Amino acid sequence: QVQLQESGPGLVKPSQTLSLTCSVSDDSIKSGGYYWSWIRQHPGKGLEWIGFIYYSGSTDYNPSLKSRVTISSDTSQREFSLKLTSVSVADTAVYYCARSGRYGGYIFDSWGQGTLVTVSS
Amino acid sequence: EIVLTQSPGTLSLSPGDRATLSCRASQSLTTTYLAWYQQRPGQAPRLLIHSASRRATGIPERFSGSGSGTDFTLTISRLEPEDFAVYFCQQYGGSPNTFGQGSKLEIK
């Protein structure tokens, strides 16, 4: 069972860039068939998919965030990352990394525990 | 964007009861591209059901999904104490994929 773990600053100032990294426990990030996503959950709310990167390096982003998001990967380090620019208080949320592909590209079968990111001055 | 509306917002039941949760889509899902997730307090979501009715590996048989078009249902046949949690539906037939706002299943 793959394990995912998010890491990064828990506090970001408005207008700055949010940067998070997800560490993957096995080599599935290097093999085909899996997609690596970021998903967020605003406090007490539902879930919002941010985007994913495929092992080939191709990406897909939620149109609502596309202009501010970059997802990249470093398979040699078994990790992938999220950058979200020009953040505001509306970006305060728990950020999860997740894997999909076992059942379909957008079906998330493994998740990290999540990390709370607060945007505040 | 497809909006998913879940009902009820909160359902109060007892262990051993049957739970029925609903998810309605703002437009028809031409294929049964709908999933259900369980989220216990302080934990990440866990995939229960995909393709509207297919249980993910390791998910107990008491969990079942059904539906098509715009109306989908998650049924838990006999509630165990660990089943009291929040449940989300997700559609992945439209772009972007979207989630419902969640239904909380609480102990009566």
C-alpha cells in the first residue's frame, strides 16, 4: 500500500506563493498508469481538485485555478510538488496529495494525511 | 461545471440501522462516472465506491452504490460504529471533476 506524505509551510502571507511537496513511499511514481494529484478542503467544506501530473510529465489543472497553479515532479526523489501563486485568505485549506489510476485517472485511491495551510498576514 | 448536491446534510441513526445517502448531479452523467468517499474526523478521505456501484478493494460488502443519470445512492446495509463519518460523492465524467458538499452520518 503506497503511503503519501505532504510537507511545507503551514502559514503563507497573502500575495505570496504556496509551495507543498508530497513524498511517495514506493516507485509507483516512476511507473506508468498513475496520476498524482493535489486536492484541497476548505475548513468545514467539501473537496476541490486542484490538478495532477502524470508520470510522463503531462499535467491537467482545474480551470478555476489553472492560471495560478504549477504541479511538478521529481521521480528520482519520489516526490511531486504544488505551487500556487498570489494566494489570498480564500486559499486557506487542508491540502491533500493523492494518487489515482488504479481504477481511473480521476478516482483517488490513496491519499496523504493532509496539511493545513493558512493564508494570513 | 457539474454541481453535486448531497442529501441529507446530516443523518442520525443507530448502529445496526440501514443508511441511505443521496447525490444528485446538476446534469446527467452519461456514463456512471461517480465515486463515493468516506472521511472520518481528522483523516483523509477513503475511496469506497467507483463507477457508481463498484466497491474498491477491501471495502466491506455492507457498502453498496447505485444510480445513473442524475441520481445516485450510497447504501450502508447495517451500520457499524466506525461507519459514522462524512461521506462525499464525486463525479469524474465532466471536466473538471467535482465533489459534493458531503453528508454527515452521526450516531443517534
